[in-house]
Amino acid sequence: MYDEYKFKMIQKEFFREEAHKFKRGARTHLRKLRCLIERLGVNANDAILELGCGNGLHAIRLEDICREYYGIDISSEMIESARSACRRSNFIVCDAEHLPLQDEVFDKVFCVATLHYLPRPFEALKEGVRVLKKGGSLGVAEPNPFNPVIFLDTFRYWKTERKRLALTGARLQSFFRNLLGDLKKKEIIFMPSDPKSLVRIYNRIDLALEDLPVLKHFGVEIILSGTRRESHKELR
């Protein structure tokens, strides 16, 4: 029988061990972040919430381009690492499925490669929408299980990554349609992050490959975004 609590504790222990190993400058992470910033239309007046902020790899780049940044993570070790790197940001140790935050307070909410670590990803999305202002935007980046590399990598890290296979683009779109309007979807492709001297070339190759129809459904990452239309009471 599937044990939600046990699964959550496995993730918590994994990120406790990984807290000080995560790189904050990986090209692939920055590529996902840039895509989400563009999709969400982040600006200097925004209050932003990130679900599963990790060690602050996104916060360190967002805190200077938005009015206010909040990041939540279940791992106290990840939050400790984030606080040491990001002095202007706000961090909370909590569960993404039960946010200790008021309704309708953020202009933008997003998460990157977080939902597949959660026992109930749809509940986390509902919480994200709850704290989002009317007209605000929510964005998600998740590994694409139809990409051959992601598919094989999931079995390599089955203990922590197995829910990747359930979060297909179609299922994520179904989640979004139930909660948001103005739905937009995109698959992005990553060339390697190293060596650093080839980053500009890799970026150009990524963009060229994404335009090929044959690769449309096989990108490494699925990017989804939507806009909140309903009030919190209507969502219930």
C-alpha cells in the first residue's frame, strides 16, 4: 500500500543529505528559470512564492528583480543553505500541501522540479492557487517522462524520483485546467551544462531543437503556466 508519510520522509532525508551539494549556477536550472520568468511576466512590483525553493538557487536571482520573494521547502537544511545565500529573501520550512500563508497574497507562484517529490501534487497546486491573487500567474516546470533520458534516469533514482512517470504533460494540463485559465505549455530541451565555454552554443542548439516538430513531445522539461480567474471561495 502506498504510504504518503513514508514517501514524504524519504524525500526529506534525501534533501537533508543533498542540501550542501546542489549547484546554484547550473545552466539547466537557469534555463528553466528564465523560461518561467518570461512565461509569468515577472516584474519589480511582484510578490513571488516558490514551492520547493531548495538551497536558494532561484531566489538568489529573483530577489533583485521582484518586490518580495518567499520560498518554502520541507527540508530545514535546504532552507538554512538558502538563508545563508539570500539576504533579502524570506524562507519558511513547511509542507507545500499545507501552506501557512493567507489567501490571495502573491502575484506569482511557481515551482521547478518539485511536484514529483510530493505525495499529492494536485493539493500543492491548489494551495499555490489559494495564495495567488486574482489575475496572478502560476508556473510549473517538471521533468518530461516521455523523454528517453528522463525515463531511464527515473529508474536509476527510483526511490525518490518514481512519481515522475505519473506526471505526464497531459496530467499536468488536466490539473491546470481545473484551477487556472489562459493555459500555456512548452517543452524545452537541454544540451549539457559543461564545459562553461560552450554555454552560448548549447543555448542556441536548445532553441533550434525545440522548434523541430518531431521533438515537440520529447523535451527534457515541461513548462506550464496559467492565470487565476476565480476567487478563493469559488475554488472551494
